[in-house]
Amino acid sequence: MEKPIYEGGGYNVLSEKEISQVHETSIKVLQNIGFEINYPPALELFEKSGAKVDYDQKRVYVSRELVSRCIKQAPAEFVFCGREEGKDIVVGGKKVNFGTGGLALYVLDLERNKRPGAIHDVAELARLADRLEYLDFFINPLYPHDINIDTVDINTKYQALLNTGKPVMGGIFSKQGLDDSIKIASIIAGGLENLQRRLFIGFISSITSPLKISSEHAEYIMEVARYGLPLATSTAPAAGATAPVTLAGTLVQQNAEALMGVMLTQLVNPGTPVLYSAVPITMDMRTMSFLMGSIESGLMNAAITQMAHHYRLPCYLTVGTTDSKVPDAQAAHEAATTAMLAALAGGNFIHEAFGMLDGALTVSYAQYIIDNDIVGSCLRTLRGIEVNQDTLAYDIIAKVGPGGNYLSEEHTVRYMRTEVYAPKASDRQPYHRWIDAGSKDSWKRAEEVAAQILQEPSDKIIPAEVDAKVRSEFPELVSVEPTGDIHWETGSG
């Protein structure tokens, strides 16, 4: 079945004049303040391309012309492929896709235990993500504490690839881990050329705010670009700490940082599918806490979407994360308001929209279900109201006439499942039926939905012979097997 495409773009937080002001100020930053890059090959590449380079300060100053040239070389959109039918997504334009993300340290499981994340959680959450109809792509959402740091890259990405047929993306912990992950994906694809033809795995490498790329991440960015694989150059300026306290000032710096990521990829390999990448956050200046769920973060993500549309670049956004510690009313309203803003603005690749609590320090199984309902509401909003001869319903109004009802009409049966959105974790029964059913709140209902999904048998996404070939080349990959309930056991690998 063909996957529905949803488009936003109706909500504009910035005027055309304001977009121009942000752009022009960002160009001044790149030309006059410059960017620190602690990686000689990147400095040499920029200098060769016409940028001014101060090797003593490791500072790069780029011209307006070089920025413009690199933007034009980057794809305006690309297809991020699933490995199962109907799971490809188009990233770019004003097409809206929601998915997971983050790198949580803790898990809030279905027994309401908060504990360190483990590799079996990566597998379970990938399985859960595969079954949620409004979740479009899977980014590993946690750090598994039971895996050696040297093998985190391949173990997290392989468990994702084993358990979901949707597009997969993840961060990078080492150059070796990056290279090995690409080799594993190439084996699954039947060769590197096949992988490059159907892109089903991508990577995330960070730019440090303010205005800096570390040697490690510059190397990762350049390596992914050489392969021509999808890449997010994630930047996370915190207004008041690592960026100006004003939202407009943070947007200027964020824009300069995102453009620098685009430039580096295109100088290495023009045409690399790079995302204009943004993770802007605010701070509570009273407590010095970083805030992921603030409405201001939602506004900045909507504005960033407009900047990406201005450049005709696909964008990577961060909304739906909440600062609440549990799946409560705060979690719901913070996730819903920021997600809706990004959807209405036309954000392309909206990550961390599922499961993230406590400022993305904790990932919750139940919140995955609640967020699926929230994203479903966002997408229903984008679908809008269909107006045509049949939906205007003049003939059926005339047939029923004054004083009648529409319950038994074929027109009602035809549209009743598509006109009104039905979330999974919400309760819409009369009060007495809710009492009789156990007075369950949305958190409890979401836990039950998640448990049911995880108890269902799942098909093998990677054939046994391919799995055997991968494991023969990478014996450090762990085995994660079902135990009969909703948990998994991790083998020694």
C-alpha cells in the first residue's frame, strides 16, 4: 500500500523580510566571525574552494558566493528508503515526516521502572516503531549501557535494521564504528552500489555551538559525504548559554551552523543528501535547566523550517520532546504544541517526536503510543477538510430532510472511519463505561497498547542467510532473543 504524503507550510512565524534579515546576519557571521574547525583536511578543503583560512586559529571565513554555490549543489529533496514495501519517505519540500531520536540514558519501561537503557530496549523500541502507523523513520533513541563503547555503533544500528523496515538513522561514536556500520548496511543491500541506489541508512554528526566543528565530527561528516549517504549535521544552540538569549539571535547562529554543515558535505561530494539540521533549545534562567519542551523551542523550529524552505533544503527538526518526567498532562501539552507547530510549518524530518521525557534523558515505551496519537492528530490537521460534491452531501441532506438522522445511511458508513481521527490511548467512552473498564488513564492505556504490540509475532526483516553473513564478519554483534513475554535477553555476542 502506498504511504500517504502529508504537506504543511501554512504556518509562518517569520515574514519574508525577517527571513531575509536572519539570512543576511548569518552571512555576516560566516564572513566576519568565521567558524572554528579543528580538522586540517577540512580547513584545506575550504581554502581550496576559495574560503579564507587562519590555520593558527583553525578559523574558516566563507564568502556569500561560496555559501550560495554549496546550497545549490545540495539536493532539495531525496527519497529515504525503507526495506519493506510502503515505507519509503520523501524528505524535502513541505512534506512532513515524524520519527524517533535522541540519545537517552534511561528507559521508563512498561513496569514503570526507570533504569539505564540496554541493547534489548533498542530492539524492542525498533519493533514498536515499526508497528506505529504515524511513525515514519527510526533513529536510535538511547545509549545502551550493557554494550562496550567500541561496538555501540554497529550493535545499535544492526538491532534497528533487524527490527524495523523503516528508514534508519543514528549517531556516530567512532570512525571505525561508522565504517563498520556502512559495511553492514552494504551486506544487507547486496553491495555498496545497491545501498547508494536505495538509501535506507543515514547518520548524524554534530556541530558544536557556538560555531565550531570538532576534529572527530568533521571527519565523520566528510566520510559520510564521500559515500553519499543521508546525513544530519545536528546543531543544538541553547538560547542564553551557547547562543544569544534572544530567539532571533539564536536563529542567526543556528542558521550559520546549519549552513556550515551543508557546505562541508557539498565541498566533499556535491549532491550528498544533507539535512539542514536544527536542535534549538531554551533555558530556564532561574534554574539553569535546558528546556526541550518549551513553546519557544517550538517557535524556533517552525522558523528554522521556513529558513530551510527559503534555501530549498530538506530540514531536520527537534520537537515533541518534553521536560516532564512521566507521561502526564505536561508531557502531552508540550509534545502536542511543539509537534503541531513543526507540522503546520512543513518540517520535513521531525525527530525526537516519539517517547522522549525529561529533556530527552529518558525514553518511555508508553509515551511512544501517546506520541503516536499526538502525531496522528497533527497529520489529520494537515489533511484538513475535503470538499467535493460527495462530501458537501447535498443529496443526503435532501434525502434525510428535516427531523431525520444519518445513522443508517450508506454515506455515513462510507466516511465514518476516515472523517474522524481515532487515537489509541484516548478514552472516549461515557463516564460510567470508563469506570467499569477500570478507570484507566492514558498512561495505563498506552502501556497496554505497547505491551500488546510487543507480544505480537514479527516477521524477519533481514533473511537468515544475510544475518549469518553479517555476524560471521562482525562477531562482536550481540544476539537479542525474545523470552516469551515483552522483554528480551541479550547474548554475549
